[in-house]
Amino acid sequence: MKPLLGLFALTLMFSVAAYTQPQKGGSKPGRAPEVGGGHIPSHGPAPVKAGKAPAAAPAAHQTFADKGGHPEAPHVHAKNDQWVGHSTGPNDPRFHLDHPWEHGHFTGGFGKGHVWRLAGGNPSRFWFGGFYFSVAPADIGYCGDWLWDSDQIVIYEDPDHIGWYLAYNVRLGTYVHVMFLGNN
């Protein structure tokens, strides 16, 4: 009986310790996370201001963790819908396409009212609701923790990069540039 009671006490102690740890996104239990956690932005990113100088080639490693507990990937702040990492503007060579929209335009709906559940695939080709997409080569490193068979995503139009959309992961609060590949 004593070993069982000791095991119960030890389990309870670890449970309390885990509960009081900050959650991903830097929030304490009972508070909404700062990034992800089910938050859906009410709008996509604003276009980069025209008066800004054209973007130079981005550094080999960009930093996106703008605050402790925030992901090292492009993400959206839940408090004010700020799109962190969407600041290079339309001249970013990583998102230049010689043939934008070569597979047509996505017609399934954009933004907060259109939440989709990933149904399979990987960054090279994934799908939901009969629509197929691929992640931009420059962004593949930012979606390694996505669950390609179950995560919820929302598609937003990209105001700066012609031919690309932004896929926002509701669970993680991160996003990547995606290309529409068509539908069945």
C-alpha cells in the first residue's frame, strides 16, 4: 500500500509541476496563448508599404522568435493579429514565380470563416477538401511540426507575393507560403 501511495504522490507532484509551466506561446494556464492555441486571425497581413526600399536577398537564417516562448517561424500574435515575418515585400526573390497561378486560383474561401482540416500529404503536396497545395521551398523548414493529416489551417491571400497564398496553422499560430496545385 505504501509503494502505491508513494507512486500516487510522485505522479501528483509531476502533474502540478507540468501544469504550472508556461505553455507554448508564453502563456500561463488559464490564459489564452500569445501564439496559436486555436486563435484565428481576423485578417491576413497588410501589404508592405510601397515607400519601403526593395527587399534585399534575405539572410540565410532569419529570426522570428520576437519574444520568449514565440516560435522560430513566421507566426501571428493572437492579441493584435500582427503577422511576424511578412515584411520583405513584393521583390523578395524567394517568392518570385515565372508563371503565377499556373494551376488556377483557390476558390474555397479565405480567412477566419473558412477553416480546413489537413487530410494528408507533406510539404511538397498536401490536401484538404479536394484542394491541393505545396509549401514554398523557402518555407519548408517552418512547417516541420505540422500534423499533415489533422491540423486545422486557414488560407489567406498574400498581398505581396503574386501566385502565393498563406496557410495559417490554427494549433501552432505559424504560417507558410503555399502554392495552389488545383482541385479534383
